[in-house]
Amino acid sequence: MEEEIGGGKILHVVMFPWLAIGHIRPFFRLSKSLAKKGHKISFISTPRNLSRIIRIPQNLTHLINLIPIPLPEVPNLPPDAESSMDVPHVKQQLLKVALDLLEPFIRSFLENVKPKPDWIVYDYASHWLPQMAMEIGISRGYFSLFTAAFMAFLGPPSILMIQKGGRSTAEDYTVVPDWIPFPNKITFRLHEMTKNIEKDAEGNDYNSGTSDSMRFGLSIEGSDIVICRSCIEFEPEWFDLLINQIYKKPVIPVGVLPISMDDDELLLESNENSWLEIQDWLDKQNHSSVVYVALGTEAILSKEEAQTLALGLEKCGLPFFWVLNRNSLLEMLPDGFLDRVKERGIVYTKWAPQIKILSHPAVEGFLTHCGWNSIIEALGFGRVLITFPMMNDQGLNCRLLEDKKLGVEIPRNEKTGSFTSDSVAESVRLAMVGEEGKIVRDNAKDMKGLFGDNNERSNNYIDNLIRYMINKGR
Ligand SMILES: *[C@@H]1O[C@H](CO)[C@@H](O)[C@H](O)[C@H]1NC(C)=O
Ligand SMILES: *[C@@H]1O[C@H](CO)[C@@H](O)[C@H](O)[C@H]1NC(C)=O
Ligand SMILES: *[C@@H]1O[C@H](CO)[C@@H](O)[C@H](O)[C@H]1NC(C)=O
């Protein structure tokens, strides 16, 4: 018999992730983990994303309630946009305008739902939520889907709540901030920051009225606890700094929330035909020989970047599986490229089941944009990382991997971000087959224990969170 946590009290927890697939999924995994322990979940999102991203396992349907709230219309935002995938990067701020308009609907839900929620677990974008939940008398957990290193780099809420975190230029993000007391190289590169503050073709930067920095600051400041999707064993020095010096409030890691291969989420994802076709190709490749290339769904490569990357993959001489996401991108590839590499390379323009691909024994390395979700998935199978960060937190994640000797970064010009096909080929070969890369490959394999599907570790992390929520909740 399992020990009963908190005298068997049953919690009602409301979840409200930011409207991006990469946020909805980990929030839902946390929801399932809590529901498996008998707690009740109300999961709020927009209708289409709920119906398409989420599937509740049969035996948890009585514990997880999906709460669809339609997104209000906002000028310049495509009327059917509901998630960050539907909106170009530069218009993300408009999605935040729409999100902010949800405030009264969420308030009305929180005030009226029975039983009264004990906790709300929310994301960084809904900066108005903590204050509202406090007024209603609901405890508040800000759920950070970023590494502790990234959160430490962002800094304390007092700094974040100064407009733009007291950092006024892109250069300010390229130096180690004052509040990090130990020497380290974990900073952004200039070109990564200029990409973050990119404007659209007409020069609009679509301000939502509240900066992301302010959103982070208010979300952290107004929380009772900060829940982190990371594990202490991976970045102990950064957790220590966050807990003891930066936040000075409870920070509760829940582990990386790995997915198990028999999870419904994966079954839902593997549109059988596409997987069978991919599997068929992977089965024909040698063990640990393929580099899987996928640069995320949000950032889009420029034509020049796509061409350089393609030539680099061609020069590296290794088998590759490259997910390009959009058919239109095929036109950007160099003339004759597809033909020249057809014996050993696949360029895949449909949606690809990433976890299944990464789990295949033919795959050895992952050329990635360094989104935290992707890193977690790759290290869960011990795959070595070749890093090519594009935007958001990715640059910092890339530096953290470098620091932990888990990845090989494709060198780029710090100011312009330009790079060469030779450097792509060299980095890929170093990581995949080079003698000097052996240590990085070995380290990545060692990470399987921390990032893989490990029931006992995940279980302990979840129990710890539940214990906290029961004892310290309202
Ligand atoms: C729910 O079903 C899964 C298999 O689909 C099983 O592994 C799990 O233990 C079940 N959980 C509960 C709470 O019954
Ligand atoms: C979320 O909703 C939007 C439509 O609003 C859709 O384009 C996107 O694909 C959805 N996500 C998933 C995984 O279905
Ligand atoms: C597998 O490795 C062998 C020996 O190194 C090589 O001759 C063969 O071409 C490889 N197969 C593929 C599909 O790359």
C-alpha cells in the first residue's frame, strides 16, 4: 500500500497554460500525474486546442475536466488563431492581447466552479491571474517550463517588473547579470536577441501593452510556489541560486515529466501511416548512424539559412532525417539538393512523430533549435545534441548544454548569426562520429537515467508537489 499523502485529502487544481502546444502538453502531463493520484483537475484552454492536442486516458475521465473558453477576436489576429502555431512569430504579442481579454471569463469560472479550487497552476503570460486568484482565495503555483538556469538569468521579479527587466538593449542580454555570483558563460548572443525583438515587414512590433518581462515578473511575484519542469540533479547550482537568492520562496521541481512509450499522447500523435513510412526508412539505416534534424514549429529559417544548412548536411556525409514542417520550404533548398542526397537523406514536410523517431535505435544525434521540450525528449533516449538555437530561451539552453558537455554548437557570427555549411558539416561529424565528440556522446547517453521514463524518480517528484499543495494550500 502506498503511504497516503496529506491524510488522503483530494485537491481540486485548475490548470491554465499559455496557448502554445509546447506549453499545453507539459501542463497536461502534470495534470495526468496529479489525476493518477486521485486529484481533480480543471484544464482550461481554447476549444480547438483542447480537442486536438489532448486526450484523457479512459480511467482518468472522471478526474479531468476540460474547460473550453473561446478566444475573443482581436484586430490583425487571424480569426481562427488559437495557438502560437497559427500566428507568425512577430504577431505573438497579438495572441497575448487576446489572452488578456480572457480575464473576466476565467474569473467567472474560478468564482463559480464547484468544488472551490484549492490551487491554480498557471503560465507566464497570464500576468493578471495571481492577483485574481488571491482575491478569490485560491493558492497559486507558477509553472515554469524553462530551465532553472534560464529563470535565474531572467532574474528576480523586482528586476523583471521594471519594464524590460531593467535591460534596455539586446546587448544587456549578452552579459552575465549581477545577481549571478559564480563565473559562467550562460548568456545570449547578440543575434539571438535581435531575433527576439524582430519586427514584421511593415515595421510593426505588435506590442501587447505588457512586456514579456513584466508578465514573467508578475507571474513569479504573485505565486505561492514556483513549480519547475526540470530536475535538481541536472542543474543543482541553478536551483540553489533560484531558491536561496533569487526567488526566496518555495521552488518545487517536478522533474522533466518524460513521456512513456505507451502513453495515449503518443498513440494520438502517431498517425500510423506516417510513422510506418518513417520507421521503414529508419529500419534500413545502420544502428546509431542517423542525425535527426528539426528546428521547431515557431521559428522559420530564412532562405539563406535553409540553403547553408542543407549544404552542410550534404557535406557531412551522414544519413539524416530533416523535418521541414512546411511544404513551401522545399523551394528554398539548393538546386539539385534532394536528388544528390536521396540515397541517404530524407526531407520530410509533414508533421513528424518526434518522440518515436528519437526512440529509434538508428538515430544517434539531434540537430535541434534547443527548445526545452526537444532537449528533454532527446536526452530521454541518450541522443547527442547538435545545437542551433533560433529564439526565445533557446540560446541559453544551448549554452547550458555546452556547459554540461551534452551538445556541440554550430558556430555562428555573434552579431549577424551567419554561419557556413562547412561549420555545419564539422559540428555534425564531431558530435556524431568524431573522436573528440566521444565524451559528449557518452555524457548524452548517461542522461537517459535522468531524462528518460523513470517511474520512481517522477513519482517522488509528484508526491513531493502534492504533499506541498496539501500542507501549504489554503
Ligand atoms: C489507468 O490505465 C493505465 C493503462 O491504460 C494503467 O497503467 C493505470 O495504472 C491506470 N490507472 C489507474 C489510476 O487506474
Ligand atoms: C491548436 O489550435 C490551432 C487552431 O486554432 C491549430 O492550428 C493547431 O494545430 C492546434 N494544435 C494542435 C496540436 O492540434
Ligand atoms: C552500414 O554500414 C556499412 C559498413 O560500415 C556500410 O557499408 C553500409 O553502406 C551502411 N549502410 C547504410 C544504409 O548506410
